[in-house]
Amino acid sequence: MSGAGEIRVPVLELFSSFQGEGPRVGERQIFLRLAKCDLRCAFCDTPESYPTPDTARVQMAAPHGPDERPANPLSVDAILAACRRLDEPPGRHASLSITGGEPLLHPQAVHAIAVGARALGLRVHVETGGHRPGALQHVLEVVDEVSPDFKLESVTGQKTPWDAHADTYALLEASGKGLAIKCVVGADTPATDVEAVARFCAQHAPSIPLVLQPATPFGEGPARPTLGQLYALHDAAGRAHPDVRVIPQVHTFLGLR
């Protein structure tokens, strides 16, 4: 690959594992975690993605191969070569999950990686904070599915970007490429906030499931809601949205990356 393959992007890690969040939980995927994020969510479990590390951590072989440490930023060609190596024999992974950090800080690179990954036979899944609709529009035609977040101020500690979420969800609704909208909820998340999120999502992306993800305790972030609280939050969301699911971070239970 030349041209687009020479684009470089900061990478935190690239590895083989099982999807631990959302409707595709349990699916074997290659994960590409890009560095840098423009948000500072209280529940973030990957703060090491905020800066650009000097080197990336790239798994050499699946499932338990050693890591190599190439210098950042990596070329798209190098990323795709690593994906090809991990997916040997071809087809052992269902998709490439491009996550972060915030991957849509790097739309040119995501576009080029997606084109190359699909040529390898991998479906391309993008995880995003849901607040960069312009970058999403740039990559949408070459990816297969997108899982945006809904950022509740009462959980993230930052202002909710309502307008950006509306534009993101409208793009996904029109394209049919929205896998699920994830909303992290904690022990102190008001049911009224969750009902408002559900109503908003039902208005802007009625065909996309809303996933309530119980917070995984990390640092000074929100505490995990009790089972009773989850039932109450699901009831609140269900009053406004036709498809609400509760899915925790399964990979934390399994001790996976």
C-alpha cells in the first residue's frame, strides 16, 4: 500500500481479544487503540491514551504472542501488516475495532486503516465519544458500524455536547451503521437524566439500541450502580426508548485487555 499507507497516527496499543462492551460482546476482534483524547471523562479507564506515548504496544501473534514496541507515530502500512499477522489464519477475527482515546481525532488515518482492513476481510467497528460528527462523516462510508457514547454531565463531569450528539446520531440513523449508543451510568446517576437521554436518542436515532453500561469503578470515577438502581434506570429509559439494554464491561470480569 502506498500513499494513504504512509499516513502516520499515534497508537497506544494493537492486540487480539474479545469484545467486552455492547451488542457484540464476546466477539473475537483485533483492537487498535489510538492515542490522544479531547475529553476527560470521570469514568475513563484509559487515561494513558491522553498523551502520545513514545512507543506503541503491538502484539506480535494471537492469542498470547509477545509485544513489540515500535516508535510512534505508526504508519497505516505498519498497522495493517500487524492486523494481517494477528488474523492468521485469516478469518479468526470478525472485525477490527478502532478505539481510543478518541479515534476521530485522526479521521484521515481511520479512513485509510478502514479501507485496508476491509481489504483484509475484516469488518470495521469504530468506538467514539459521539462528539465529532464532521470527522464521522469523513469516515462513515468506509466503516461498517459505529458505537458512539452519550456523555451525561452527571457522570462524566463535563458539559454534555447535545448538538454534536444530535448530528452524530442523525448521520448514523441515516446510514444504518449505528450499532448501539452507550451511556455509562453510576450509582448517583439521576433517573431523570437517563430518561432524558433515552428520549433524545429515540428522537434522533430511533432504530439504534441504547445500552446502559454500569460504571466500572476506576480511580475517583463514579461507583457502580446497585442492581436495584439498574432496574430503576432501565425503567426510566424504557419509558422513552423502544430498545434499552443493560450490558456491563465483560472484559473486566475476564481480566482481558
